[in-house]
Amino acid sequence: MTTETNTNANPDPDPVPNANPDPDPVPNANPDPDPNPVPVPVAEVAQPVEPVPAVEPVPAVEPVPPVKKDRRLLRATLRWVAAVAVFGVVGTGTAYGITRLDRTDVPGLATHSDGRWTYPVLVKPPLPSGSPGPNDDARNLAGTHYADLRKLVLPAPRGATADALLKGTDGWLPTKDFLAEFASADDRKELGQTLLDRGLRHIAARGWTTPDGTRTRIYLLQFDTAAVAETILNGKLMSQAAPTYALRDGDQFELDGKFPDPARIEHVLLAPYTELKPYGARQARQAYLASGDTVGVIIQSRKGGMPAVPFEQTVTLQSELLD
């Protein structure tokens, strides 16, 4: 845009003289200005320069330590937390796997420094076509084990010596051999009559001795219905305080309050007991359990004291097979 000269049509005839004339006027370098001057852009107009304040000296700053060490610490902490989480999941999965396996795949537990035994891989025998399991309440009101009971007895762990006296005839044990576990003749007579009256069908058994001297005996007693089996368990063989009949291997027993909950199976009634001191040369542990139409009796004893870990392991695996 150009600047046009504004011409007053009516000039003042008597201009007022300057009250303070400049005594030494500066001559104009361009006495004849350009009638059409080019305007100067605003950006090109010189601006007055503000004075720059004095800059005070900046105090020396301590160098910032590198964060590399903190990052290593953070990574190490995260790895530690991740490891704890993994071990927690693995521990939980292991306990869950012990108690809730499918009936066709029940692995034996490996030997560890805590005293567990090495069992072979356990596989439940197949059920007859269309037959329900013992705890199928909808289709099996009697709680019948349709699988061969002899194949539901826990096998001996690796390195153990089998007890030939418990093989029986064709895998079925005479009742008198089971009754021989109890110390009193009167108890044996009473219990034998009870089993007869309640319609005991047969007994499957297995026993072994491990290299450390632990002797194990397992008996599975099958009845007509689950109701009869529970009556034998709760009314004849045991109570919450102690077993009904004294064993040859031990006398005074109490309920094992330290038996771990993860070792218990949901559908299996269980009462574990441990012998009280003084227990003599051998200490015994015993467990009574019921699943469906079958009652299980597990007895373990060892000179100098019977450890809890192999007992718990044996009871858990046998319960799994009967579930």
C-alpha cells in the first residue's frame, strides 16, 4: 500500500509560529522528498534496544549420578517378583493337580528330599461302557465301583518289596487276614461279625516294605452300597476322637490334626490318625476312608518313628484312585 499526501483544501492563512524555534536547525539531507514514498514494513522499522541486565554467575551444579544402577535394581526386582509369581502358580497348580486329576491319568509323585516315594504312573482301570463313576450322584445312587476293585489298589513304590501274604487268591484277600491287623481277639470277632452282617462282598489288598523299613498295608473292603460303607466307617471302624479297635502295631491313637487339606479329596471321607508317644519300637499311622461302596484302611509303621510325608502321599494317591 502506498501513502498519499493529504492536501488541505482550506489552508490556515495565519499559521501560529513555533514558540521555541530551533536555533540551529539541521539541514534536510533530502530537501525534495519523494512525492510517492514507499512505506517501510513494520518488521523493518528499527526498534529501540532495551539494555541487557547483568547476568549473575550461575553456581556450579553437582553432576547427576547415572540411573543405570537404579534400572538394574528395578529389573532385578521385577525378575524377583516374576519368579515369585511363577513359583506361586506352579505350587498352586501342583496341589490342584494332586487332588483333581482325571480318572484316566493319576501320576505318581516323584521322590524328593522331603521323603516322598517314587510311584509308577497310575492309571485307573476303564469303566464298563456306559457305567458311571462311584460319585456320580445323578446316575449312581448306590455309589457302586464298576471298575475292578483289585486294580484300584495303590501299587507299591519303586524299590519296595511286595508283601506276599497280602496277595490273597486271585487278588481277593480272606477276611481273617484283614482282621489279623487288630490286637484283641474280641475285637477281631466283633468286627468280623459286623462285616458279615453288613454284606461284605470282598477285600482287595496290597502291602510292601520300603528300604528304610517302612511297612505299608492297604485294604479295600467293598459293600453293596455307599450307605453301608459309610455306616461301617463312621459307626464301627472309627470315630472323630480315635479308631475303635487297637492295632497290633499300635495302641493309643489320636486324630492327625496336621494332615494337610490339599491332600484330601473332595468326595472321599477321610479320618487319619497318628500313634501317641510312647509308641515303643515302632510308630504307626493309620487312615480310614470311604468312597462310594468301598471302605479303605491304610496302615503304615516304621521303627523309630513313622514320618508324615510318605503317609500323606500314600493316602492321597489311594483316595484319588477310589474317587
